[in-house]
Amino acid sequence: MTSPFSLEGKTALVTGGNQGLGKAFAFGLAEAGARVAIAGRSEERNAAVVAEAEGAGHEFLAITADITDDAQVAAMMGAAIDGLGRVDVLVNNAGTCIHNPSFEVTDEEWDAVWDLNLRALWKTSIAAGTHMRELGGGSIVNIGSMSGLIVNRPQWQPAYNASKAAVHHLTKSLAVEWAPYNIRVNAVAPGYVKTEMAPVDRPEFQRYWVEDAPQQRFALPEEIAPSVVFLASGASLFVTGSILVVDGGYTAV
């Protein structure tokens, strides 16, 4: 009997798949049976992840793209479809965060966060959704954040928080609109995870980032990946428009 969590015969594209959470998502999807393409700005990091995947028995397709550029979004989607034959799953993972108090956030910082975290996600979703509508369905998994639900401390990151709240609501909007096309749209909202972007080991953050969490710890990327696999797979066929919070209980208190 085939597991409903299996992605055998499916294909997936992960943006920002050459480091951190995105890399963990790409490996998680591959381990579930999917053929995977990763997209990232750095050709060098892309190549390193492809080599790492090959050592683990997986064949990744690497696509170098800056998804804040509309032409590169279209080229990325075309390359993924050409290389994989189709795209059944899109993981909108690429994102950035700038720590700065509100009165010090520059227009350039605000734009950089929103261009990647929301506008690029929107453009990539439209490109993938157009393809999935032709296929007769698909699954889009957006990477939101618990920061779209709470205000982080002690660092201030208003642009990031607002962008992730917008990702959550855009997820719901697309899920409702695209349900007739059999395109499911969900989001994962991670808590604090040890990645290049989140300095969870810094002692000044211990009080708020770790001690405030019921589980009294941060997560590793590999602990978030199964949630993405779930939302990408047939195990979640009746799940759309959901924000799956994976935060060790942080937002529950």
C-alpha cells in the first residue's frame, strides 16, 4: 500500500533551495520520492548543493535566478518545466530579514524585504499556478513565519513581520480562488530555526528566543522539512488555505 506521504512520480521546485531551510526542504522532498529543482541567486551555492545531493543519492536540477526580477521568474519556471517535465509542487522559500527599529528602517531596506518576501513569492506563485492550472492541479507551499503572528523580541524587524503576515493572507486568498483548479495553497510558519539567517546561538537572544518557548529550544531545518512534505503530498489533499505553525509552542503562550 502506497504511503499518502509519498511523492513518487512528483516534481518540486524550491526557491532559495541552496541553503538553510530551503536546502532542508529540497532534501526532504527528494527523500519522499520527488524529483527536485532548486533555484537560487548563487551559482556556486547551487552547485555545492547539487553535489551534496548527488552524494546522498539524489539528482537535483539547479537553476540560477534572482526571483525579484520578473524575467528571471519566467525563465526559472521554464527551466524547471523543461528539466523536470512538469512542476507539481512549488515551495516558495526564498526570503530575507533585516533587524532594524522602525524609526531606522530605510526605504531601501523595506523594499528589499517586501520585494523578495512577498512580491517575488506572488510572481512565482502566478507563474507556477498558471502551469498547474493547465496540469489540472498542484500544491504550493509558502514559507511564512511565526513572525506573521507575533512581534519578535528583543530585535525589531517590522518589515519582515509585516511581509510574513501578508504571505499568510495571500496564501489564504490564493487557496480560495484556486480551489476550483485543484491547486492547493498552504503555508508553513516556522518558529526559531538554526540557519544562516537566524543567529539562535547568540546569548543576547537566549532569554526571548529559547526560554520563552515551551520546548525550551530552537529547531533544526530538518525538523521543519516534514511539514513541507506533508503539505506537498497526498496526505493533505483536504488541506488548503492553512497556516501550519511549527514553533515549539512559542505562539501558544
